[in-house]
Amino acid sequence: MDTRAAMQPTPRVLDTAARPASVDIVIPVLNEERALPGCVRTLAAFLDAGFPLPWRITIVDNGSTDATWPVATALAGEHEHVHARRIEVRGRGAALRAAWRESPADIVAYMDVDLSTALDALFPLVAAVASGHSEIAIGTRLGRGARIRRSARRELISRGYNALLRQGFGAGFSDAQCGFKAARARVVRPLMDKVEDDGWFFDTELLLLAEHNGLRVHEVPVDWVEDVDSRVQVVRTAYDDLKGLARVAWTIAAGRGRAPVAARPEPVPWHPEAMPVPAHSAGAVRGGTARSQGAFFLLFSVVLYALVYWLLREFQGPATANVCALVLAGAVTAVLRLRAVLFVVVNHALAAAALNLLPPGAGRPAEAGAVVAAYCLLLVIRVTASPLTRD
Ligand SMILES: Nc1nc2c(ncn2[C@@H]2O[C@H](COP(=O)(O)OP(=O)(O)O)[C@@H](O)[C@H]2O)c(=O)[nH]1
Ligand SMILES: [Mg+2]
């Protein structure tokens, strides 16, 4: 056998057996006249220098009031692989949705104009999708192997937010908000039809729904240097994110999170003479859409509910505090596939009954104890009634 010939590189990373996958790298921009030329020229030079797949860059502007649009069209005129689009709907999510929906490429990607993420992560990102291994790939600044330079404030917010996603929603990804992602176009389009957010929450919503629909999200640890020229209003964005989370929890709990995407086939052995462990005796079956949730989420849900109720009871009546605590704990109930409406109605009945049992003027600890006990009772009923899996 000619081993040297076998070691010759083949120039193709295949999306299908017939041709290499093409990649569209979207750059969403809002008032970026200063940063845009440097971004596009650096990225185009990097890709020209040997990116192994056919590519194009698409600049998407919506709402810029400076010279971003003329700069974008000039750059498109300069380089045949650079395109510029302007859309009417405001928000970064809307820009990405429009560009990804109409792209002719097999793989759609995006990155921020400031090139905060080192470009050496681009091929690993795209390759995970091009190879068929994953449907979505994301850069992570929080996963093992990432190296970052970032302000303490953004780091803290980012860690807190992603911990909430993992603990509250059972999210499997470590960094929802890194501006560096790629996806298989034909898979992500029906998924995007389910994504309602047009702003910063777009990424999180897409990833949560992707996992809910059994898609694999691959993570690439990145080198990342924060650029302080930011359009993010931190408080406003945090508020929108929490609102978005409550909405997604509700959508999933009500069974409306399913998108018409082809489910990943069950894993099968590759070896032709494999002797796979029989399904009935497999002690551990993980992943896919039948993820076992474990008692941790139950415990977390109860603690979260109790904490929120306790804090809000300082300013609000029992009914409002209860609804707010439920909305937050709803994130967890969504994971457990509790039907949201039924859950709220039964909880109200149980909480009201528990409060009725208390003597007048029993005090806040007794009251909180009673409603938390009612909440726990509901969880016990739910867990006893069916196993802790989501479909
Ligand atoms: N098209 C579009 N792009 C936006 C919008 N808001 C932010 N961007 C872009 O999104 C990217 C990330 O924004 P940036 O302010 O740097 O966010 P940060 O890195 O998280 O602070 C940049 O390329 C921005 O120009 C928007 O409303 N529309
Ligand atoms: Mg930035």
C-alpha cells in the first residue's frame, strides 16, 4: 500500500459526498463605521490565506445612523466575496435571522465586528458542523481551554447568567452569548422560526430550543479579548434576558418548543462486528431528547421558589409573590415538562389551602413555610405520577 499517497491532504471537507460545504460569515453591525473596514479586511485576508471551504462575508446593518451603510457597500464593492445587506427590523437577532434565513450557504455563521474572538477558532467551529458531527457550534469563553481578557463586571454577569441556564434549564452549553457561532443552514431555519427574540436574547433562545429539539451543540474554547466599544446596555439586556427566559420556559412547558427538525439518529456502533450492550441492560443512556433530569433540578426548583417568594413577600401580597416565584421556578418546571397552566392552577389551589390553615397573624416564616410545603407537595405529586424525563 502506498502510505505516502494516503497521507496526502485532500483539499475538501465535505458537507455531502459531492461537494465541499460553503460558509457564510455574517457580521451584524450597528453604528460601526470605525470598526467595520478593519474587521472585513482582516477577516477576508485570513480566509483568502487558506480557509479550506468556499466562503463569503455578509455585513448586515439595521438601524445605523452613522456612515456604516456606505462603508459596508464600499467594502462589498472592493471584494467579490463580501456582501452587504440592510434590513428594516431593528435588533441584532433580527439581523442574524434575516441573513441566515436567506443565505445560499450550507453553513451559516456569525461573528462580532470587533473580532474579539481569535480567528484560529473559526475552522474548528465550522468543521464541527461541516463534518455532520453537530448541527450548531459555538465559541465558549467559559469552557475549559478558553483564554480571555475581560472586565470583572462582564465576567461576573456572564458567569451568573450561564450558571442560571445550566442549573435552571439544564442547558448543556457553557456560554450562550459569545458572538461566534455556526450552524447547518437547513436545520437552523425551522428552529429560527420558533425564536421570537429580535435582540440580544436571540442566541440563548436558539440554543435552548436547539437542545430541546435534540440537536447537538458543539463548543469550541476560544481566545477572547473584550473590546470596550460596546452597544450593550447591561441592565436593560439583563432584564430582557430574564423576561426571555420566563417566556421560553413557558413555551417549552406548554409543549410549543418543538420545531420540525430531523431528530439525530440513535447512536449505533461503527464496528461491523460490534457487540453492543443490550438496551435493557444499559445502566447509562444519556443525551438526545430523553435526558434524565435527576433530583438536583427538583431541589434547585424548590430553593429558587422559596427564595423568590421570601424576598418578594417583603413588598408584595402572597398572590403576586407566588406568581413571580412560579415564573422563575417555571424555568425548572419546564425542564421537568410540567404543564405550565395545570401547574399554576393546582399550585394556587394548594397554596391557598395551606395559607387558610394558618392562624391569623402567623408571621412570614410560617406563611413561607406553608406555601413552600404546598409547592413541594405539588412536585412530589408530579414526580410520583411520571418519571423524570422529558420527551
Ligand atoms: N445588525 C445589528 N448589529 C448589532 C446590533 N446591536 C449590536 N450589533 C452588533 O453586534 C456585535 C456585538 O456588539 P457589541 O456592542 O460589541 O457587544 P459586546 O461585544 O457584547 O459588548 C457588533 O458587531 C455590533 O455592531 C443591532 O441592533 N443590529
Ligand atoms: Mg463587542
